[in-house]
Amino acid sequence: MLRIFPRFRHGRFVAGLWALGLVIALGGMSAAWAVPAAESPAKIRAAVEAFVRAGLPASGEKVMIDVQGPAPGLRFPPCAELRTAYFGNPNPYGAQTVEVRCARPAVWTLYLPVRVDRQQGVVVVARALQAGHVLTAADLTTVERDATRLPPGAVNDAQALVGQVLRYSVAAGQPLVQSMLTGPQLVHYGQSVSLVAQGLGVRLVALGQALADGRVGQSVLVRNVQSGRVVSGVVDAQGQVVVPLQ
């Protein structure tokens, strides 16, 4: 007996076959589009860091190594033998470039920027301070900074700075360098001071009167109270004015 299927049933049947075919096709396409295996970026970075660290001087200093990359989206075939070398002139510290090369099974090469920071203790101010401020222990703190980025003459002994005077205003967290500091004013105009004449194995001490203010290392004029003679001397750490004998 011939049976005639209603049109809508035939349409559903065809639609079902089409859907099944689409699913099968998509299944095949998903298999074809499967993402191939790739080398781990973490493994690449670890190889570069180990290479750089092995070439650092054995100084015992704290060192931070920052390996940048590989860039997101870059994929490299799995590698059984990674080789690393410096690209260009190697620098123990600062910015440099490392070549990463896969020797097998697939050969590929990658260049990664690396920064090596050598950490060093340095004294910084804990808060903003104005010029002329006399430093106290509460004003200072010691932190670790990249030594390659520190200004020349940066100080690392906070205790040695207590009592020093700022020549310039400084911002919070700013490293202190010796050129920014001056000694405290130990001699004041009109003050009685010890006038010390020394040299050639001779040391003479007399009472003097300061004719100017003076800090450690500065030259000031002093009048010898006994003779009335005015001489020039240098203020020492004890507040005495030293006149060299020649």
C-alpha cells in the first residue's frame, strides 16, 4: 500500500537529516580545528631566568630577574631541547635580550627582553621635608631599591645622617645623597670657641670669638681673644676652629 506522508512530516524529516548532517559536519570541523600542542610560556621563562641567574657574579646580593614575554597569542611547537644565549653584549645587570632556540624536534627561535635588578639598601626620607630641616631618626627609613637606578652617592647608613641638615627640599621616599646634606651649624657669630693651631707636631689652644656662623668643614673668621688677631680656620666635628700651622 502506498502511503503518502504529509508535506509537513517530509519537511521535518528533511530538516532532521539536514540537522544531523550539520552536526556531523561540525563534529568533523571541530576535530580539524583542534588547537595543536604548544610549548609552555612558563617553561620558556623559567629556562631564560635560570640561564641569566647562572651568569650573575657570585656576590650574594639580592637580585630580581624579570623575563618579559612571550607575547600573548604567540604559540610555539613543543620543544625537547631548549637552548639559551645572550643576544648582543651581555650585561650582568639592567636591560638585556636573551635568545631562546628550540633544537628539536621543531626548530624555532624567540627573543625575550629581560631586566636584572640588583637590590641595595638605601636611606630614603619617610615624609616630605623642607630645606634646612635637621634630620632625626624618625625622618629616615631604609628600603631596597634597584642599585642600577640609584643616584651616585646614595647613602645606606641612616644613623650617620642623624643631625645632618638638608640643603634642598625632598619628597617622601626620595633617596638621600651626600651632596644634598650639610653638617649642623656648630659655630655661631659672637660665640666663644676653642681656637686650635696645629701642625708640624705642635698643638696650641686659645680662646677665640667667632666672627661668622659655621658648619663642619666650613671656613670661618675667629678673633683671638688674647692677642686680638683675626685668623681663618675650619670648623671640625667638635665645634672647634682649627688653624693649620705651616
